[in-house]
Amino acid sequence: MKSDIEIAREASPLPIGQIAAKLDIGADALMQFGPDKAKIDASFTDSLGDRPDGNLILVTAVNPTPAGEGKTTTTVGLGDALSKIGKRASICIREPSLGPCFGMKGGAAGGGYAQVIPMEDINLHFTGDFHAITSAHNLLAAMIDNHIFWGNALEIDQRRIRWRRVMDMNDRALRDVVTSLGGVNNGFPGQSGFDITVASEIMAILCLARNLEDLQQRLGDIIVAQRRDKSPVTCRDLKADGAMTVLLKTALQPNLVQTLEHTPAFIHGGPFANIAHGCNSVMATKTALKLSDYVVTEAGFGADLGAEKFFDIKCRKAGLNPAAVVIVATVRALKMNGGVAKAELGEENVEALQHGCANLGRHIENLKRFGVPTLVAINHFISDTDAEIAALEAYVEDQGSEAIICKHWAQGSQGTEALARRVVSVIEAGEADFSPLYPDEMPLMAKIETIAREIYGADSVQADSKILRQLEAWETEGHGHLPVCMAKTQYSFSADPALLGAPDGHELPIREVRLAAGAGFIVVICGAIMTMPGLPRHPAAEVIGLDEIGQVTGLF
């Protein structure tokens, strides 16, 4: 069996100009990065404003397990299948972070015969967007420290600096650090730390900005610290927003590549869904919708995180109206949710599957709350038995949905054609009536409780008086209309990663809340979730390298 990287390396990509031409993007609108990837010029995207939108399809999944689900692979396979049946289609996904590429995943560009290419470039630096975000974020951090060093005219209370530094790598040693040691010339010592770049508010801002003007406005609105009277100090107060916009000017432009079957693919932005809002950029999605009849996008991790934030943050802020949702599930993942150990997943176990299906059922039930028709894609593995598939199909039917077997990893678009045809028929039936889970005017704590109760199945939310007072203060300051972005383990509906299936009656503990005024949401950190991940015992970096002819090995 060939590896993902071997399959990608055997591909024959078309020149990126030919891919762009499929969407009527002229050569003069492309900023090429070699023969097979390009950015779309801002003047071209601005010119698309009056065109009608195509149909937006969200791909989400059950809660992730070590067994694998294949959300990106399914997104690519569905996009290719829509093209195969004659639809003008494109896909929109996030850029991979170096953190998980060298940590656990070893790559995030799809798999098998449902991949985006050039796979190595996409996984390793790509067009430099994440580096630009890292640089802009850390420029602001440096300007805060520099302002304090040169007299602190803004009267920043050094104890109340909110702006940490970032890097696009997993490094637990940097979660909490002390800065400016070494004497007077190095500034004033202070406690700080690092987050991973994908958790940066600037990543969220880039992914939610509509254009350069909106980008700079949002950057200026970032609250970086407080004075002793707790009044906010913004990025604009420090006069950093202009320079940061310059660093992000090119990064804001969507990236265009292709799938193995030459379907146009927009890959832009990359916030994680467990610590951020988990969706690719608004710029890329809206560009694709103006140029395509069908756009397939994904949201990170399980539907309790990525899909909820896609609906309640991205769609709300960008005015998007999704036409259909596909939930990716695997027999293996559902058996693991039913208590089967990873080493035993290859053995038939219908009883465990049926028990684990409760996780899928909760997601189906949740997505109905948003008014968008939902289908289930069974991402097929060779170890799946007929009895297990039949049990899964029967369960989904009982939930009022429909399950469709997909074999895109091995067969490409041919293996997802049935799903594509069913998605089209559902969209053409006009069943979608999208609405967010909660209204803007709902109080912040009530928004948190609504998500905890209706999406996570929690009975209550545990928040101490300090957190409640902070939420009330933000409402008084005019931030009460903002949506909330839950930072929570991806492995469970609860805050306990070991609590699989569809737990209910649990309590959701809130550890911290953060105001992301530039991005336009409140971050709610639950349980032990970290905004700077660590590497596993045996990181993927141990097997990534170059072979004797200089080709990358170890990405998968």
C-alpha cells in the first residue's frame, strides 16, 4: 500500500494558471509561488462583490479518536466528486500548522487519492502566511515592552499585559516564561508565555477580515493590556496596527492550489477548533462562493467544536448561509467511542459500534438545531465488516438522517460520487433554513450556558465570581453582543478527554475568559485545555527527513 506522500509525488499537477482558469481567474490576478500554487490578488477578490454566491457545504465529524476520522480527506473527495459529476466546484480548507505536522499528525493535506497538492509545500511553510502572522503578533509584543522601557506614556500596568508571544510549533516549555532578565538595558522583568500561532488573535482576525481596511481596523481594536484603573490599552494606542497590516498584506490574499484530480482548492488560514474558531478564512470562502456553484469547506475537530463555531462565529459574522452539512464517521472511531481499544479495532464488534454510535447521534441532533440538512459520510476502512456497516446505516436512519459509504481514500472521486449526488439533491430541495444557536443580544454567560447545555449535554457551568464579574464588565463596556469561542478538549463533549460517547449531566468548568476585541469574540477556556500544545512521547519529527535524492520523507 502506497503512503500519502508517495501518492502525492506520483501526481501530475496542472499549471496553477489552468486551475485558476477553471474559475475564470485570469493570469493577471495571480501572484504565483512556483508553477503549482498562487495567491489571488486583492483587487480581483474585491471585484467579485456583486456576484451571487454558490452553495456552501460544511464537512464536520464525530469527536476525534486515535482511530482517525478523515474529515479533510472527505472534504477533498467530495469536492472532486462534485467536479466529476459536472458541477463547478471548489474546496476551502485550512493551512496546516507546523506544530501538529511535527507532533502527532505528520501532515494535514488529506490522504490517499483524496489529497491537495503540492503536499510537501502545503505542510511545510506553504506561502509563508503563518510566519507573517507570527511576525505581526510578536512585533506587537515587542512594541509593548519597548513602550514600557521608554517611559510608559500610556501608563500600562505591567501586571495586566494580556498579549503573550507566539510560535508555530508545539513547545510546552514556553507556556510560562519570565522575560527581560539580565539588567536594566533589557527592560523590566515580567511573567509571560507563548501560545501556538494558530491560537493568536491575529490568526482569527486574518480569517475573519473582509479586506485590508477591515484587517487594520480589527488589528487596531486588539486590547493588549490595561492601566491601573483597568481602562484598556489597544494596539492602535501603541501605533502598531499600520506596521502589522504591512506584514499581513500578502498573507491576507487567499491561496490557490489543486487536488490530485485538479479541483481548485483554496487553502487559507488555520485556527485550531479546540482553542480557536477552527475555520479557514472568510476571504477564501467568499471568493470561492463567488466563483463556484458548490463550495466544500471543513471545520476543525468534532461538530461540537468546529461546526458550532463555524455556524455561530464565521457564518454569523460573514453573512454565510450553508446549504448542507456532512458528518464524517468511521466504524473504527465509533467502536472506540464504544469502549474498544485501538489494538482491537480490526475485529468485528457490532455491539461496541452500536454503543459508540451515541456520539454520532448527539452530533446529528445538535446540527438539526441550526436548520441545515445533514448527511453522514461513512469513511470506509478495509477492516469494516458488512454487519458493522449495516448497523451504522440503520442507526443513522433511526436518527432521521442518511448514511452513505465513501471510499475516496482508495478510489478518489469515484468513491464519493454517491455522496456528491445526494448532497446536490438535498441542496436542490431547498431544505436549509440556517440560524445560529443564540441571538447576539443574549448575555455572555447565557451564551456559554446555551452551548454547554444544548451542544455538550452539560447540566451546569462552573464559573467563579471573578469570571462572572469579568463577563459583566465586558457587557458594560459594549462587548456583550459578541459570540463566544469555546476552548475545550476535542475528544469529548465534556471537558474530560476520557469521557467518550455522548455524556450528559456533567459540569463544564471554566478556567479563564479572554476578550478578543479585534477578532470579535470572547474566548472561554474550559478545563485543562492548553493554548500551547506539547509534543507527544514520539513526535512525528523523529521520522521526517530527506532521502538520498533530497526528497522529503516521513510526512503522511
